[in-house]
Amino acid sequence: MYDLIVIGGGPGGYHAAKMAGRAGLKTLLFEKSELGGVCLNEGCIPTKTLLNSAKIFDYAKHGEAYGVKVSGVAFDHKAAVKRKNSVVKMLVSGVKAQMREYGVVVKSETAVIKDRNHVIAGSETYEAKNMIIAAGSVPVIPPIPGLSQAIADGFALTSREILELLEIPEKLVIIGGGVIGLEMASYFNSIGSKVTVIEMLPKIAGPTDAEISKMLMDVYAKKGVTFMLNTKVTGFESGKVIYEGSAVSPSVPDFLPVHGELAADKVLLSIGRSPATDGIGLENAGVALYKGAVETDAHMRTNVPGIYAIGDINAKYMLAHTAYREGEVAINHILGRRDIMRYDAVPSVIYTTPEVACVGETEESLSAKGIEAVSVSLPMMYSGRFIAENASMDGLCKLVFEKKTRRIVGVHMLGTYASEIISAACVMIETQMLAEEITEVIFPHPSVGEIMKDVAFRFA
């Protein structure tokens, strides 16, 4: 009898297992593939490793702007992929070491829920007092004519396969202008591919602040990426993507009706992910779903006592750092500690160049809720360090306040170090700081992050 069984060894699952083991709970973790899940093996870590290689290449190509002259610069994509694989291997080994350190039993098997207290793996049945489901998500594969054959032929790729490409595609079509699509557009554009992004919505970057989304698209259009918005893919043929809808780019003021085909060497399918609820036995325990995801409360409990669900499978926020925190909340509830999950200050980052980082409400989301907001922003060039380190002046810092309470509810940034600066914004929102209180914070100078204080002064 175990105190806890965790199904899924991604960020949420292994972190929850580590916490449980550290607290003295007898813990069993099932992971059918590699520890670290999608994030570590085919998502967050490998993509950021490749993006950093591309960023170094970009700096080398444009070094003259910084007084650095470099000749004969070339990019070795195979070497970048090799380094990516080495980084992943090292971090997976680190997760395994943590499991050993905290006494977590790890089994590399597929686990299926038998009932509220039991799971089956292979020919064995395992029993536990509590269970955490952290089975993750899978790429959405829409029923587009010709797509199945395109995937079978290796013409269409998911985010998993594209990370293993050893050759740089001359023409890459990316279907989906969300985080994955934009990061891969950034990478392959930097290393020489002609990239086209097809997006069904009238903007890229999903729920990202509309102004920042437009700025990011303008930046990458200048770099040579073509964006086709309000456009959907209707079919695949050999070496071709069939589409219809409307196209737009920063140089075209109005939507233009389009219908046609694009030649491509490879196609990346990145239109989202769905909770991996199939085949894990949720129905055997009577676990309730809502819109295809496991339904959970503020303690990460499902409708079945003793069964919790964290990470992508509950579809609250499909982000690794959200899964970490959800795992903590679930373990604390099991241990009888007071804790609840709050989603008001969950950051989101797009690791393009420049970076996009956002947390909290946008003007649009507050308007939809009937809340009057005040949005204040400054270009990043107001930061001395930003100018010192960026030959390009593209960047923006926007703070969103509730007009009535004057408390900060959203921060949205485009620019260098945005992914690191956003952590301070999360604390501001989590602690419900007022504009006046932000102006009293002492930021290091020169730093890019101090621009948040400058923006807050404009409302204080």
C-alpha cells in the first residue's frame, strides 16, 4: 500500500512526487516515456536550447551594431540539435536523481486506473490511499484532408518531430500562430528558412495583449516571416498546403480574400494541445470531465475523494510552472496543510527575440468583465540599459490597473529580459500592489526591469 500514486512524470507529476517523498509519504510514480514529460523532452527545454543557439548566431551576424566585427559566420544546425539532446539528457538525469533522493519509486510503465484506490500496470495491481493524475496533453491533430498521409510521409510534423530535424527546411509553413508556432518561426527564420505562419484568428499569440501581439508580428515581418491571418488550412497535397480565408501583413492595411496553395519542404502543425484523458481509466473511477478536461477545484481535487488532477490534464493553464504549483497545492491538501490554487498571477512567456512576457488581465479581458481599467505604457527605450544593449528599439512595457481600486492587475512586456522581469510583476499582482506602492520599490539601476516603476509613476 502506497500513500500516493502519481500517474505522469512531467513537471507537475515529478514535482508532486518529490514533495510527497520529502514529506515522508510512500510514493510511486508512473511515467510511460521519459521523466520530465513533454516540457523537458520535447517542449520547454529543447526549444529554449535551440532558440539560444539562434540568438547567439543573430548577435554574431549583426555584431557590427555593437562594435564587434565577425566574418565567415555560419550556423551548424546538427550541432545545435546535438547540444539540445545533451541538455535534455542531463536534466532528465537530474530529475531521476531527485526521485532517488526523496525515496520515490519510479516505474517506466503505462498505468491505468482500476478504481478509486488501484491502478494496473502490466500484470501488476498497485494500491494507494491517494492518487494524482498528471498525464499531460497531446498535440491536436485536426481532421484536415490529406493530413494523416502528410504526417505518415514526414511532410507534416508536430512539435516533437520538428525538434529532431537535422536538415534546415528551405520553406517552412507553420500552422498556428501561438507560442510553439512563434518560437519555431523565430528559430528557423534565424537559421535561414523562409517561414510562413498561418493563423485562423485575426492576431497571433493567442490571448496576448493586442498591441504587443501586433508589435511582435511587425518585428518578425521585418525579419522576413510571412503571416497569413484569418486563414485556415483546408488540405494537404504532396509538398503543398491548401488554404482559404484572408491574409494580412503589416504592409497590407486591410484583409485580403485569399484562396490558394503554398509550396513547403516541411509543415509544422502547432494548433494547440488537448488533455491526455484517453486510455488511462478515468471512467473506471468515475472521474468527471468538463469540456474534455478533468474537472478540479481550488485544492486540485476531482469529484472522486482522494483523486487529484494537475497540469495539462485539467486544462486550466497548459504551462509547466502552473503544473508545479498545482502539484504543491495537491500535496499540501493531502498533508492537511492550508493552501489553495490561485490563477490571478500565472505568467506566460514567448521566447522569441524580442521576448514577450505577460501576467494577469489585459484591457480586453477586463472590458469583457465590465471592469473599467487604466492602461499605462512606455517604450522600452525609456530604459537606459535597454538602449545600451539593444541596437533595435523594439519593445514596450504596459501596466494595467483597475481604475476604481488603483491596484495592478496586469503587466505585458515586449523586449529583452522580459521572461525574467515578469517574476517581479507576478509578485505585484499576487500582493495586489497599488500604483503608488510600486513607485516606492527600489529597482537596481541600470536595469530593464526598472521601467515598471517609470510606468507606474504615470498613473500614481
